[in-house]
Amino acid sequence: MLAVLKENIEKTLGRSVSDEVLHAVGDCMFRKTFDKKVLLAEEGQSCRYVYFVLEGSCYSYLIDAKGEKHAMQFALEGYWMSDLYSFFSNRKGIYTIETLEPCQMLLLNRQGFNRACDICPEIDRFFRLLIQNAFVALQYRLAKTNSEDAEARYLEFSQLHPNFIQRIPQYLIASYLGIKPQSLSRIRKEMVSKK
């Protein structure tokens, strides 16, 4: 169970961590199993947890005024997921988080988050880097969405996240990239015909 977490922490920090550090953060979390299509957080409700995916997949989304769903983030094994706006501000959530497959997850509440950061400077640094990297990735995604065509965005996404292409439904990938599912289908067909 903690092997996936250890790999994630070490990759983010760029160095190995001791079993003592790993158990310190592990003791602040608890494990839970979820079925497919379970809502882990809902827009308008407080998001109480940060989720670490051990097995399975999930995604976050928001629904616009027209009732259209917009995928914001995907998570497979070794990824973190939360509505950080709600989690850190104690305000109503802006995203809904839903499982796409049955999931095994580690959950970290606000008290556990603060305790892990207080007792272990390496974990405090880890979470700072994790949040920093997420912010940088979001800025990059916004810049690309506003400056590149749909085919370029899909090509880069498929190269950066080949596992997502295999496991995340195409209509959600289209939503994430800001394109219509029909456009994504056309792009995929054109890419296959170019090979």
C-alpha cells in the first residue's frame, strides 16, 4: 500500500525518503475503497479530503450554466485529487470528484494534512512542491488551450499521458481539452490515417 505513496513522494522530492518518514505520513491517512461512479466531493459542498489513488481512476469536473460538464483533472494510480479551493479555504466546493473505476485510496483530512506537515519537514516540502507543480501545470494548460489548435493539444496530451488515453473515456478527454467529442474523434482518425 505505501509503496505507491513512497514512489510518489520520492519522485516529487527527487530523493529517497526513509521508512520513518513514510510511516509518519501514512499514519495521518486512512485507506478506503470506492465503487465506480461514486462522488467523492460535490460542487457546493465542503471538500474534506485530499485523495491519493492506490488503484483505479477518478476525475474532477464542474458544470457550467448550460449544464455542460467540463473535466478539470484526471487521476490514476499514484496521483492526488482534491478540490483544493474548498479543502484549504473551508468554503463550498467548486468541483465534483467522481470515480471512473473501482478505487482504493488513501484519504487525508485537513487535520492529518497539518499534522503530517508539522511533524516532518520533508512532507511539508513534498506538499509544497506538489501544489506548486499543480499550479504550474494549470497555468501551462491554460496557455496551451488559448494558443494552440485542438490537434496540437491532443497530440501533446497523448504523449504526456498515454495511460490516460487508454483508461479515460474519450468524451472526458475532449472535455478536458476544451473540444467537442466529435472533433476529437475526427482528430484521432486523421492521426491514424497519417501513420
